[in-house]
Amino acid sequence: MKLVELSGVTRSFASGRRARVLAVDNVSFSINRGESVGLVGESGSGKSTLSRLICGLTPAEDGEIRLNGKPITAPSRAVQMVFQSADEALNPAFTIARNIAVGLGLSNAGALPEVRSVAAKVGLPPELLPRLPHQLSGGQQARAGIARALIAQPELLLLDEPTAALDVSVQALVLRLIDRLRTETGCATLLVSHDLDVVRLMCTRVLVMYRGRIVEAGPVNQIIEAPRHPYTRLLVSATPGRNQGDRMTLPSTAPHADTEACHFRDRCPMATDICAQSRPKLDDMAPGHAVACHHSSSAAPQISGSGAC
Amino acid sequence: MTPDWTTNLVEARDLTISFGATAVVDTVSLDLPKGRITALVGESGSGKSLIAHSIAGILTPAATLQAARFGFSGVDLSDASGSGWRDLRGRQIAIIFQNPRAALSPVRRIGQQIGDVIARHRGLKGAELSRAVVEALASVGIVDPEARQHAYTGELSGGMCQRVMIALALACNPRLLIADEPTTGLDNTTQAAILDLVVEQIRARHMACLLITHDLALAREYADEIRVMHAGQIVEEAESSRLFSAPRHPYTRALLGASASQAGSIEALEPIPGSLPDLRGDLPACRFADRCARAEPRCRIAKPLTTGPSGARVACWNPVS
């Protein structure tokens, strides 16, 4: 049963006086009820814009986003976001209780019973509720951010690098918490991260984004163990501990604005003329595993050489 | 024991760094051998950066430093006013920080900033200086260094800024490179490129390197030696491969168990019980005792000795065998 469905979603932003950056370029995919999906890619690939689009915080220029079959045009209570830096996402002048109540659209703490129950769910002791965000540790702030999202009883939780700023032990706590809450509430999750190990633990399916496009999508283990798109291979080989001596260090170049080409072609060792002439479609290679590459059926290339970043 | 300056560039014995009565680094012994990368790993607040700062001579004046021995190739590092020491800094010891954009000036061109350092330490001028600047930028893989030297940091990506920082650090052929979380906040692909570059330079120049990181997978891939720190104490010293195959200190095991990179499934991911102790309070002799399932009464009374063969030393009364 599909919860969220994106078809041909596009969004660009002005960059300088005349240029526009295509942050999300004709993206289509869906998330099922209760599913845990990962979204990976390097900075600037459009991950955050895509999650803001799904959340209704940024309107799409083209295409459609449907939630339970109905188009999303404005922020909906059913889709909640947990932001990257919890300390910046909480209002510094509000108590923790009031910050959590904001998730219900209230600006007072009249919702105290709900606040208390959701705080208990995320393991936030009640004595912290009257405190201000700066009086909490990083892990406690992360819990408060999750509570604020959870109080609205969302059907989809968007998690934007929820543990990037946390220490290893606190990261483990928060990841376990998110996993438990997902099982308990049946809420679907879209986890945006550049940490493939976190995605491997938390998600069943993963979408790989590059310069505004989804270049590969499939079951998380297949993608990490046997990536098919050259960019996914680069990403996997750059993960510490996954370098099999075949690390690809490819130069990164200026983004392309042309829609009728593969965006990865300048960094790609497999690129040929066709890559500059037509945009590769996201085609199924195997059931549930899709790749957008003109050469996806070719063997893995051996790549070496250093480049800029 | 007399210092071994043929193998080691830096030797610290019983190094203690305190703020008032609080020892935030507690009797730490650490060697930095030439041509090798030594990683210092641990949670934030464990004292990793303070050790780096004390070696680089940029320790805050609020801290006091004591050591039985603290030397850099025969020069005493514990006397910050010593003239021998001043000569080391910048020329022989270089440091790269977590946030390169904050460490570089936003209002001077990157070529000028590198030029300042080279002029100061190598005494070059004019055309010779310009050539050295371009060479320094080229050596860290910056494409088109002649043009790029005129850029400001705001025009460069985070990865590029870190390359500039490394060029700056290596410009005077230092013998020690301290890298304090050099790739935190960078993309994995950029991180790999930066660290491959650092390793290549360390090997080529036979430098010593202290890599500070909280990322165990990163330490495993890039370091030869790993020192695990908890609350100001080094609890385990091991060769990189050995630490992961047979961790002996309960804290090392806990740290590995909490790392996403080491876990097979979300259920296998085990947070470390408790948190770092408040160093201002009454501390057990082994500072991990309150978080440790293997703790015995003596762990609270007597600080465990560091024992074991070289490459597999552990400070624990009840290590995992």
C-alpha cells in the first residue's frame, strides 16, 4: 500500500543573477506504509530539498507528490521532519515541553498530557520538560526533536541526518530509539544520510541521489554489496572499511544544467557519447532494483587516479 | 628508560593536563613513531584534542601541564617558553583542524596565506616564493593551482579548503602532522580523497602523524597504531588490525559495539552504558569503572597498570582475554 508517491517532481533555485540550479530533477518514487527507506548522496545532491518537498515546506515547480492518494500542497501533520541539528531546530526561548507541543501546532503547553506521554516514549525524563534547550545534552535535544515530530502521530517521519552531530554512543542510542518507535507506531521513515553504515542498519530500501536525480534504488544489502551505478560504487568504496583496494577517487566537476544528459558523465570512467546525448532512465535491473545508467549492464571498471573535491 | 629518538619523534611519559585540581588528561604516555600514523580515538570530551594542543604548543594558558618526559626529538615540549621549542612550532610541527574554513582567513587569497607561511619559515621571496606557493597547491591535488591561488576560501568547497589547509601545513616540510578530526563534516568521497592524500604524504616524507578521530572505521582504515582514550586516560594501545580482531579493554569493546560500521544489524548496536564521568567529581581510579560490567572493587581504588607486549597493551585489572 503506497503512502507517498512522487511523480516527475522538479524544483530549481536561482543561483546568482541568471543561472538556476536544478536541485531536484524529475524524480519519481514511492514509499509504502511502514517502510524504512534511506536516501544517500553527497552534499548538494538534492537530498534535503527532496525531503522538504515531501514535507510540503518547499513547493514543487513540476510534478506531483501524493500522500494517501491526495496531492500535498502545504505542510501536513501526517508528514513530520526531524532536523539535522536538534539544538538549532528547537526554539531556544521555549521550554522543552512547549517545543514538543509545537508539533501539534500549539504555542502553549496546554497539551501537557500528550507532551508527557510522548516524552516518556522517547525516553526524556519529565523533569527535563520545564528546561530550555541549551540546558540539555546533545542526545536529549535529539530526543526532544524526535518527540516534537512524533506528537503529531505522523504516517511518515523524515529524518535529515538525525545523528550526524552525535557521539558514537549517543548515535547508537538514538538509532535504536528511532527503530523502536518505527516498529511501535508503524510509521514509515525516510532517512537522509551520507553514512552508508547507518542506512544499512536502519533501512530496507535505499535511494541514491546524484545532482538532483535518483541514479540507483533498491534493497539496501544489494546496493551496498553489489552497487550497479558507477556513482554508487564510488560512494561505497569511499566508506571507511569498504575499500577493497579499488577505491575510486574521481574528480568532481561543476554541476550541469542540461537535462538531456547523464549528470555523472564527467566523473564517470565508463562514459561514452551516448551519456552526453541522452538522460539515462531509471530502469529495473532486477525486481525492485533500478539503475539509471546507459552502461549498467557492463562489468565493474577498475578506476584509479586522484582528483579535486 | 632513555628516549629513543631514532624511532620516535615525540615521546610523552605520564603527561597530565589539569584545569585547577581537575586532571582532564591523566598520566598519559604516548609515542609518535616516524613514518607511522597513530590514531587517538574516543568520545568527545575524552581529552584527545588537549593532547594534540599540548604537542602543538597551543594549549590554553588556563591549563597546567606536567610530565615525567615530554619531548620532540630531544627538545623539551613541557617548557613552552623555551627557545628550542618556539623554533619547532610551524616549521616542524603542523596541525590541521576540523573546520578548515574557520582556520583560514576569509579576506586573504589562499596563495597569499600559504606564501606568508613559506616566507616566514623558509625565507623565500619574489619569484621563488610564487613558485613554491604553486608547488604547494599542486602537491595536494588542486587542479590549476596558478589560477586557484587567487581564490578566497568562500569560493572553495569544504574539501578544497581542507586541501589548502594541508598544503599550508606541509609547506614547510614538517616532521609531525597533527590532524584533529580532519574530515568531520565532509562527504565520504571527499573524506577518502583527503585521507588518501594525507597518508601518501606521511609515507613519502617519512613524517610522524597523530590522527584524532571519533570514527573507529576511519582509524582502522588509515592508522597503523590506535590509542583508545576514555575520560582523559589511555585505556588501550594496539596495532590497528589487532584492536579490531581482539579488543581487550571493556571500553574498547563497548566503543566497537556502539559503532554503526561494526554492527551487523540494528539489534546488534549496543549503546555504551552511562556517559563520560564528570571529571570535577570524585573519580574511581579507573575512570571507566562506573560504566563497566567487568569492574572489581580494586578498579575504584588503584589505577590499573598498562601491561602487555608492545602492540597489545591494555590498562585494565580485568581485561577481556
